[in-house]
Amino acid sequence: MIRSRLHEIANKHGVCNAYQFQKVTGFPNSMAYALWQNEWKLVHLKTLDTLCNLFKCTPNDLLEFTPSNEDEYGI
């Protein structure tokens, strides 16, 4: 499972809600809200690049990976 740590990273930079997030990123409202609400299913590299540059972090800081149960995928 991959979990977003966007709130943790953004909060460290004084961004505490979706409105502030949209203003600092310049993302369209719907995109900013979806990212802020953890409703993203995929993310473009350009979006990750923007977030990493803005928050001075790496993709590894923004995303946390926890191995899933192997049976879940029939492996």
C-alpha cells in the first residue's frame, strides 16, 4: 500500500488546508482538493516534481510504501 504524507510535509511549510495548498501550488482547484483529500489514484511526474521543488523534499518523503499481503494479488 502506498500512503501520502502530503499533509505532514505541507504542514511543516505552513500549509494547513486545501485552500492554502491550492494557492501555493497553483494547481487547479479540483486537483489541489483531490490531492489534499488523499483522493489521488495516480500522479504525474510533473506534479511530483512541483511538490518536491515547492516543499524541498523527495518523492520518498511524500509517499510511504508498506508491503501488501501477497495473497491479495495472487502472487
